[in-house]
Amino acid sequence: MPPRATHRLRVVIVPGRVGSISAHEAFEGLDAIALCGQAEDVRVHDGDREFFLGNEQGGFHVRCPVTGEPAARPFAHALQTWREGGPREMDCPCGAHHDLAAMDLQPPAAFSARWIELCEPAELEPRHGTLLDERWPGWTSLVVRG
Ligand SMILES: [Zn+2]
């Protein structure tokens, strides 16, 4: 089995809201393959199940969106519970209940069932941004390693 590339830079583009058009539709005409060089470096995912997309390795910070208090540990626990079928929410150190997606995550992360993943891409050009603004309003791109 060939070694898996584990230190490649990946850019994951996610829609801004639930109910957006599919990643395959959003991807059409984006010419993402040209950004990466080869088709195998582009992955387009449309699923029914949400995934947590982010870098969970060292340097991942979670803060309460209201008070700014660190909340990495309760977030990690709640994330695990959510992955096991629990609600996508947590009891925050501030005393409130937050949607996990509402937490202040640094570097940015997202919950999504659809995304476009680009491996070692060239910089997105303004036309890519314009297309994505039309198709996935509020889209974000996350940088993930590994
Ligand atoms: Zn809080």
C-alpha cells in the first residue's frame, strides 16, 4: 500500500448555509482542477450526514462566542457525543448552551454535509470567489493539514 500523503495542505470550501445547492453544482465551471493540477487532487462531497471539517490537531482553539472563555475541552467532549449521534450542542463554561457551530473556532472549522476539497491548490482567483458568492452565499474556505 503506498504511503498516504499526510502533510499536504488542503483547502476545504463549504457552503454558507444549509439547503444550498450541491457541491457538484457549485463546483461546475469552477475549473478547480486547474487550481490543483490534477483531477485526483479535487474532491467534491455531497452527503446527507454532516461532518466536522477542521484541523483538530495541535493549535486548535475553541472559545465561547459570548464571553471568549476557552472551551476546548467541553467542545471536544460534545463533538465526540455529536459524532456518536448526540445533539450538535454543548454546555459552555459561560453557563449557556451553544450550537457547536456557533463556537469561536480558530483556525476556522465548519460543520457541513457538502464541500469541495482542493489539495495543494493555487490561490483562488477573483472569478472563483464571484462564482462561489453566487452559488454558495456566505461560503468559507478552511485550511486543513493532514
Ligand atoms: Zn458560552
